[in-house]
Amino acid sequence: MPKAKSKAQQKAAGAALSAKREEIAEADLQGASVEMFESMSEEELEEIASTSHDDLTETAEDN
């Protein structure tokens, strides 16, 4: 399963997951979370969103 590579990616996955679960409106999504919502399953989003953020950089470019 995929793991988040940055805190930004983890946050985007969390937003997309919330939309998949109908906790927020799909229209409220922005940027990468829109693409994640459309292309990933709830299980994939949950895996990325639940990645421990202790060792993650703020953005993937920091890696």
C-alpha cells in the first residue's frame, strides 16, 4: 500500500478521504486532493492519510 511522502500529501489524502466518506463536500477539495479523490479508493486514501508524520518533510520536494 502507498505511504505518504510528505505532510502535504498526507493532508491532501485526509481531505480526499473525508470527501469520499461524505464528511465534507467534494466541491470543497482543492489541488492534489481533487486528483486523489477521483483516482484512489477509500482504502488507499486511508493508508496514505494514516502514515506517521514524524519522519515526513513538509513537502515532497524537501525529500
